[in-house]
Amino acid sequence: MIRQVVFSLLLLATLASSAQVTDHRPAQYNVSGILWQQQSGEYKALCYQAYNLARMRLEEILRTYRDTVPLAIVTDVDETVLDNSIGAAKDIVSGRTYNDSSWKVWVEYAKAPAMPGAVEFFNYAAQHGVQCFYITNRKETDKAATIRNLKEQGFPQVDAMHVMCKQGSVSDKEPRRQEVAKQYNIVLLLGDNLNDFDDLFFDKPTVVRNANVDKVQSYFGSRYIMLPNATYGDWENALWHGKKLSAEEKDKLKWDSLVIY
């Protein structure tokens, strides 16, 4: 009798554990990441750390630069200079995952706050004659709202020339970086996504992206300044090699990708 009770309890525990693992709600997948971005001092500290490092590097560059080619900084926008966690949180409480329609509403709202330390850094750069280019994969139709948002937050040099949006369906930022490089010496790049730095990382599977990080490790903190983002990024697409999957399929693949012992 005791043996049967023990067996029954073990069976119930196994079933409960299985239900916990398989019964996911993709709309709430990012709750912890969004809360960390909005509420934690650690997130804010990492942003300040990144921008403090960027300023130290720029100060060093300005002291030693002797070339006649003008200097430029290239930065991403979303989760690098603008914090979109409010829009992402709205998706969660509305029971939906990311979609173009809700993103468009958020972008047009143009109220994304600046990342901690971002406005001060870019104004410092502009005051010292450095050109600041905002290269984003927001669509060209989002450009006016993006410019309005950046201006309201106090970022410098925000105009049609310096804000470079995605043209058509091409997400690779390298051609836009090369356009800047034709006239300026790009001395710093800032982003939350490896694709913000080099096409060495663009549209590559996870193993290649990680190997390439090792190859250029000396650039991080010197030429590349990485901002924290625990909620989304191309690292996710790399898990499923760019395939078009449902939210449920992505969720399953994430669980399958966990490394355990």
C-alpha cells in the first residue's frame, strides 16, 4: 500500500513537472527581462558603465587624433539610445507577442525614454566636433517619428542626414556604415546587437556569431561599446537560423536550446 502511494506521488510530481515545462505563454516570455530593464539598478549601472567607457575612449581618441578626416560615431537606436521596454510591456499585458502593428503605434507615440547616460555622451561628442550617426532598422516610414523622439530626449545632430533608417527589407547595416565611412573616420560604434558593429555577425548561426566574437574580442570596450538587452535580438534569430516560426515554435526551440547537466 505504501509503495503504491509513493508511486502515485512520484507520478503526479512527474506530470506536474511536465506540465510546467510544456505549458508556456509566449506573450509573457519576456516578463523578467522587461522588469529587469525597467526596475533594476543593475541594468541602469550597465548603461552608465557602457557610456562612461565610451566617453573615456572618445577622450583618449580626441587627445591623440592627428588625421584631417573628421571623426564620427555610429550608434544603433533601439535599446542603445532609446528604451522601448514600455512598449514591450504593453504587449505583454495585452496578451500579444511582438507584431508590426503594435510596434508602429509605439514608434509613432515617440515617447521612448533615453537610455541612462546616452544623452550626456552624445552631446559631449557633438560639442567636440564629432558627427553622430543613428543607424537603425526602423523603417523609412518611421523616420519622422524617430527624429521627433530623439529630439525630445535631447540627442544632438538629429536630422534626415544623421538618422539612417532601413531601406526596403535590407536589415544589414553595413552598407549604411560604409556610406558614413566615405566621409568620416568611424572611431566608435555603439549597439545592443552584434549586427550593430560589423556584418561579420549578420545573418549568421549561433556558433559562427560566438566564434566571431572571440576573433574580435579586443574591439569590445575599445571600438565596440555594447549595451545590455535581455529581451530580444538577432541572437534569437540565430537559434532558428532565420526560419519563420510561430511564437509557440520559437518557445519550444528556446527550451530545447538550454544547456543543462
